[in-house]
Amino acid sequence: MKKLILSALLCIAATTMHAQLLYKISGKDLKAPSYILGTYHLAQLSFVDSIPGLRQAMGDTQQTYGEVVMSGLLDADSQARMQEAIMMPEGKTLDKLLTPDQMTRLNAYMKELLGMDMTNPMVAQQMGKILPSALTTTLTLLNYVKKGGNVDMSNSFDDYFQKDAHEKGKEVGGLETVEFQINTLFKGQSLERQAELLMCYVDNAEYMDEMTEKVVDAYYSQNIDDLKKAMDAKLNNSCDLSPEEEAQLVDNRNADWLTKMPAIMSQKSTLFAVGAGHLPGPNGVLNLLRKAGYKVEPVK
């Protein structure tokens, strides 16, 4: 169960009219073009050959960068740090954080999804002591798998490009550290806010399924505008992320990447493979690159 929970968390990390996923970056001081690919963490590897120009971009570039170096994220030390980070403070458990009514609703959802709930001592031991945000992510992944999604954490879509670069003797890097991602995912919200968002997921399961389906359909249609619309959908209540929470997850990270990408691209032609939700919009990486003086054009 612990391995399953960690696998779920490793999927996280990841969101004008653009019916594209791959973009060429040129101009300014670049001696050779670089490329940026919008990824979906749970996409099937077979989809790689459906993205126009991607194989050539992989061959033409001298290095590959992701949000984080995946081999570092998956090593024993990082998984140990992740396991420690997802645990609630000593003496805290989910049944003490949620009201009896909330626990009843959570158990009902888990019973339908897993066939067991927190009244099972083994489930309570494994899931009742992790952060609400970690439980939300775990339940999301389990629901995705139950509905037919195929998840192979040893061969994830994002990791594929880094492995390919390694095999060809190319450098692999990350725009963020493992520590940064841990802090962003698990230390950016209070326990109470995490619990509120957990119950938002449980109480709006049908809506969440619909939004996930729209994100998946948009990605496989290679339309990042529709993907962003699905990601930006609102319930118009406290379940919606605040502007500050959204900025922490997307906009602030995009801005930080733009402080690093110019030097990386100037050194070597680079394939950046990052979550597709980071690409579109006024504060998206594509627009920020253009504002910084680069020519950014879709690869067709």
C-alpha cells in the first residue's frame, strides 16, 4: 500500500488557440533551436509517435530537461523523503481532522472505489495518517486506474524522454529540485485547507471525473487550450483554488523556469518536457518566452 501511495504522488508534481503540444524556440541569442513539449503525466508511451516532429526534435537536441530529474525523484533517498513528507504530524490522524459526518462520506466513497474504507484497520494504518492532499492524489490515481487508465510508474510519459536522452549519452536536467516539489505539494497549504479540498473531491466525484475526462481528451487531441479550459473549470465555491494557490502551483513556477531556461538553451539545444498545463495562457511558458524575445512556433 505504501508503494501505491508513493506511486500516486509521483504522478503529480502537473496545466489563443493552440492545437499543438510541441513548439520550436529560436531567435534571440540561440545558435540552434530548442523545443518545448507539453506532457501529460499519465499518457501512454505509444502516444509519442502521434506528436508531429517530436522524434526529430529528440534527435536534434543535445540535452533534455524536465520539471525534475525523474531518476532522482524515484531513487531510494527521495522516496524516503517523500514518505516522510506525506505523513501528518505525530498524533494527528484523519479521523481527528475530519468531522464524523465527513468521515462517513469519505468512507462511503472509499468503499465504492476500493471495496474497503477507514473502518478496516489496515487501510486506516496506511491511509489514515497521511496528509489529506496525499490521500486526494492517491484516490484520484486509483479512480483513474479503476476506470481503465493504465499506469506504469517505471515507464512514465515524462520519464521516457529523459531515459531516451540518457541512452544516447545526452545530459539530463531538471528545472526544479525534488525538495522544491515536496514543499510545493505538501507544505503549501494548512491541514485544514487540505482536508477541505479532500472533501471537495469526495463530494464532487462525478464532476471531478468529468473534468479528468476532458483533460485526457484534450491532451490526446493535442489541444492545450481545451486542456487549460478543463483545468480552469470552477465550481464557484470554496472548492476552487484561490488565485494565490493557483499561482503557487503554476504561474510562479512558470516565471521561475523563465529565469533558468535562457542559460540552458544558450549552452546547448534543449528539449524541455513539462506538464502541458504550464504552456498556455498569459502567464504560460509559451507567452513568457515570446515576451522574453524568443520566436516560439508550433511544430507541424
